[in-house]
Amino acid sequence: MEIEVDSQLLKSPVALEIRHHLEEWVKSRCPDHLGPIMEISKN
């Protein structure tokens, strides 16, 4: 499945905060392999 999201929505303060929380959660659960992937991922 593929979806598109308006780029303005992705840059909104709420979206940036959610992304930050998700990145921190992934890093804390999978620091060895998914943490570095999240840092370079644009999705």
C-alpha cells in the first residue's frame, strides 16, 4: 500500500514532535540496528 501526505503536514510542529518521539522509541528498543537506520531514513 502506498499513501501520500501533504508536505506541509509533515513539516508541522505536531508531525515533527511525533516523528521525534517515534525515532527515540525505535532507538531505545533497537539501538544496534534500527537506530542508525532511522537517523538516515527520510521516511
